[in-house]
Amino acid sequence: MDEYLVVGNPVEHSLSPQIHAAFAEQTKQDMGYAKALVPLGGFAEFVDRFAAGGGKGLNVTVPFKPDAFAYVDEHDQAAQTAQAVNTIILGGNRSRGANTDGVGLRTDLTQRHGLALAGQKILVLGAGGAAQGILQPLLEACPSEIIIANRTLAKAETVVQAFAPLQGETKLFAVGLQGIVDRADIVINSTSMGLQGETAVLPQQVIEGAFCYDLAYGSSAVFCAWARDHGARAVSDGLGMLVEQAATSFEIWRGVRPATQTVYSQLREQIDGPKQAR
Ligand code: NAP
């Protein structure tokens, strides 16, 4: 049986084994998928051992995406742009790395939530690994503006510089979290504040009528809950992104694209209870 893993630290909370087991059953793939807690500083050694034992691939979560980027021999374009890898393909002489986070978000926004991104003004909160993973797919959708707002302004400015060659007609700005003043059509929270039970608090005029998306999901989606109570037109947590990025990883490994809606609905119900399920 072909073996896959999700590795992180922590990793206990990961829903990926459940998602990939459902995909494997649906597409009749003979594969195993488990989670593994990897010690900080021990990423390369762990993956070497997994590869030597015949492992076929890994998903990589916080904090190892940059380590995974450094580990693999080849990168797809999304990984190269984000400087982070969330999907490793093993086997053969050379390991390959992909980043499916951004495509997962865009698919969730456009297909599950029916948003048109072209011409929209998008505010991205945070400038970390997740923000860098989502920027290229967002830019490809031709929004009118993307504003990257980060606690550490210098980091947002560095990210804007790095992505400037890809901006096309889209205006790309960096601001500090206190510098957000204008209304946005879509607000995407990519900070990790929710993991600490906190959220960025935005001026009412920024959020009024906006579609607000939190990359975090479940009880960590604190921004999502805050936006719902402060005039957002609609809100979503990042569960759909999680399922869509997993589907793209699965397709890269197995050559078949699983359908996602049933898995998404099951997890939605598991997290929110039956009444909230869509
Ligand atoms: P990261 O690289 O550690 O970046 C964290 C970001 O949050 C930075 O911009 C940081 O600002 C900001 N931040 C942290 N604490 C803050 C605070 N107290 N006040 C203001 N800003 C704060 O993390 P990441 O990999 O980007 O992940 C971010 C989130 O996305 C996590 O919740 C993760 O679970 C989620 N995510 C979800 C999916 C999905 O499939 N749904 C995929 C990937 C990531 P500074 O630069 O100032 O430190």
C-alpha cells in the first residue's frame, strides 16, 4: 500500500487524515495516510527516513513549510513563488515540492462561495507563509487592488516587493495593521492571531458590507466570528480551503481529482453541528 503522511508540530488537530481517507475511498485508491509529529529541527531527518522506507508523499503544515521548501530537489511555480512547500512527492531520484494552499483558497472563494475576484479590492491581513502562498493565485484573478496589512510593516513591504513582478494591472500596497482605513470588498485574515484566541479589530467602514474570510477554521476562526458581528456581508472560515488544497495534493499524488463537497459537508457538520452544515 502506498503510504502518505501529514507532518507538523503540533499536528494532533489535523483533519487531513480524515479528508484523504475519504478521497481514497471515493476514488478507490489503495493508500494509507497518517499524521506524524516531527520534532523542531528534525524535519529533513524524518523525511529521509520516511522516503527510505518507501513513503510516497507528505503534506506539510506549520512550522515546516519553509523546511520542506529547502528539502525538496524541485519546486512547482507556486512553491517557488511562496518559498514554501505544503506537498512533497517522493519516489525516483528527485523529490518534488508543490504548494496547493493558494489554489485551494481561490477554488473555495470562487466555486464554493461564488465570488468573482476580478476588479475587487482585497485586503489581506498578515504577511506570513500563508499570505505568501495565496498571493499569486489571487493576483492571477485580476483584482483591482490587494492591500497587505501586517503588524510588522517591514514584512508586508518585503512581500509587496517580492510579488511586484506578478502584479500586472493590480495595485499592490503594504500597510501596518493600524493603517487600514478604506472599505474593502473582500477581507482575508491570514494572521495566526486566532490560534491565540485573538483577532485584528478593523474600523467599521473597512468591513461594512465586505465578504470576510478567515484562513483559520473551527474555534480558531475568531476573525470570522468577529466579522459576522460587525457588519460583514458574509463570512467563511478556512475549512473549504483546507479541503480544496487537500484535493489538489491528492490529484498530484494519485492522478485523479476527488470531488470535495461531500467531505466538506461532513467536516462542516462535525465542526459546527448539524444546523450549520451546508
Ligand atoms: P506565520 O507564517 O507564522 O504568519 C503569521 C502571521 O500572523 C504574520 O503576519 C504575523 O505578523 C501575524 N500575527 C501573529 N500574531 C499576531 C498578533 N498577535 N497580532 C498581529 N499579527 C499577528 O503563519 P502562517 O503559516 O502564515 O499561518 C497563518 C494562519 O493561516 C494559521 O492560522 C494557519 O492555520 C492558517 N492556514 C490555513 C490554511 C487552510 O487550509 N485553511 C492553510 C495555511 C494556513 P508579524 O509578521 O508581525 O509577526
